[in-house]
Amino acid sequence: MWSEYEWMWKGSNGLEVHYRARIGTAGISAFTIGELFDGRSNLPGRASKNAVSYSPSREELVIGVPGEEYEFSVKGGAF
């Protein structure tokens, strides 16, 4: 059983990044698996259903797609 949480970031240039994490019933952890859309990326269809996120600190969230050389980082806030 999965819960879903969705986040969206919008840059000053109008580009958006969406990430929908599939999080287990144990709660939010430092690592999630989810789906990503980034209009500026070189991902096929600008999206991936195989994205992962991790939080190396309380002030940073990193989202990546293994095997696709994609990484997106957000810093400076509580997640």
C-alpha cells in the first residue's frame, strides 16, 4: 500500500519540475521512489516513472533518474 505526495517547483524563468513520491505506510523517509516531470530535461517525454529522491541534509532534496544522467537539487528549506 502506497501513499502519494506531489511537489512542484517553479523557477523564475517559468520552468516547472513536478515530483510525485510513492511513500510506504511507514512514513516519509530520507529516500523515496516516484515519478518526475521536468520540461527542461532531456528525458524521453520530459518525464520518468523511475525517479528517486534522497535528502542528504534537512536543507536539501535531490531527485535523480538512474541511468539517464538526470539530477535536480533543491536547497534552503524544510521539506
